Amino acid sequence: MKVVPVVVKVDLPGKAYEIFVQPGSLEKLAWPAALENRYSRAIVISDENVAKLYLAKFKRQLKKLIPNVDSAVCMAGEQAKSPEIANSLWQRLFSFGADRQSLVVALGGGVVGDLAGFVASTYMRGIDFVQIPTTLLAQVDSSVGGKVGINLQQGKNLIGAFWQPRAVLIDPLVLMSLSDREYRSGLAEVRCRSGPGVF
């Protein structure tokens, strides 16, 4: 039985985009029709943990839609949101031949989304990116709203921008790969942000 995606439109002036929620969409890549035949190259940015689970399969699916697909894998954790890592990603994009017709894909949790989105927002004064969040908190919070950035030694998210994604693709089935601790932690933060009485 085909699962019809739930589509939520984020209607911003000049920056409208859609959030697609569909179980199994990462495995079979339910790609938004509006993005088809739009890009000559995609660069998938992920972290070490997520890459082991999904990167190879995702790239195979994406290559059916975009002629050239490259990837860059960074360390897992908040320490990846640094000027040094951002610079290394800019250099990788340049080495891949990324241009204004290229797409950055953030495949991972909130750290990857923040970092990849910031890199996309600043490379060639801004190129498109897509969010594919793989943690509960990223799916309900950080992948939506266009807040991207990196940290400095003095504090978190001190360098950043508002750069809206072209789309957000959410596959709830990826949450099965989370540890019980990670899943419960995400639920707790969702509850805190939503206020009492939600759960």
C-alpha cells in the first residue's frame, strides 16, 4: 500500500517551501516534484554516525535524479559546528565543482542541518539546500525555520544566518535507528518547547 505523504507548506514571502512527512521516503527517496531537473550537482553533507547507516543508499537514489552526486562527512557532535569545519566544507564544495546550480543536502541531525545550511548560505553568496533530518528534535524543530549557523569558542551559534531550505524531507522510520536514550531525550525537549500538557 502506497503511503501518501503529509505535506505542510511554510508560506514565506519569496521563500515558501514544503515539509514532506512520509515513512520510507529516505529509502525510496520521495523527491519533491518542484526540485526535479533543477540541479546539475548535489553535495550531501552528513556526519560519521549517520553516514554509516544511510549515506551510500541515499546517494544511489539521488543519482537517479541529479547527474552528479558527491558527499562530505564530518565528525559527529556539536564540535563539528566550527569555522574550521565550515572552511573545509567550502573547500570540498569548490573541489567538487559546485556552482549556483548545485544543491547542498543536509543528511543528519540538528548539528548537520545547522552546519550544512550555513555552508550553503555562504557559498557563492548562497546556494539551495534541502534538509533531511534524522533525529526527532531535528525533525520537529531545527530543520524548520531556516536558522543555520556555527559556533565560536565564546559560545554557540554566534555566527549564522537565516537561510530557508528548498524543502524538508522527513522519514519517521529513521527514528528507529536512535537509541532509547536519544529518542527519550528528543521527546523531553519537544515537550519542554511545546509546554505542559502536550504529552
